[in-house]
Amino acid sequence: MAEVKKEGFPLVLVGIGLGALYWFVDSLLDIFLTENLDFFSHFFSPDLSSIYRRLVVICLLVLFGSHCQSRLNVVRDEAEEWMTYSQQLEGSAEESAAPSPAE
């Protein structure tokens, strides 16, 4: 089973935060574009089409954050493998360059 790393800040939370920000901004746009000036009714109980649109955008942002996090983990693992490989090469080069005690 794949090991889940808990390093850094998970990008899924960034997607959720951006989704919440989108919900707020979309509510403000609904207020300015309609004649109903009640913010709480637009924010907490929007019409069905607004709910669908907002949920689709939030889901896309969360999926994008999840994809970015998985790619970031893969790149980080590859970088760690290359670092250990280069450290092993440096160690073997230093051992071969060291003078032998017989000289």
C-alpha cells in the first residue's frame, strides 16, 4: 500500500479554500446582478442552478488540488532518489580519489 506523506501543506485544502472564496464571490455577484439585495439568502440558500454551478466549481478545484498534490509527491520522491544516487556517486568518487596508505 502506498505511503501517505504529511509533509508540507496539502493542496486539497487550498482547493477547498478557493472553493469557499468562489462561493462568497459568486454570492456577491448574485447580489449585484439581481434586484434582491439580501446577502444571506444568496449565500446560505441560493437557487438550485447556483448550487449546481458552485458545487461543480468547488469539485473541480478540489480535484485539481488533489492531482497537483499527487504530482508534487511523485516529483519530490524522484528528487529524493536522485539526491541519494548523487550522494552515493560522490562518496564512491571520494573513496577512489583518496590516496592509499601504501603510497
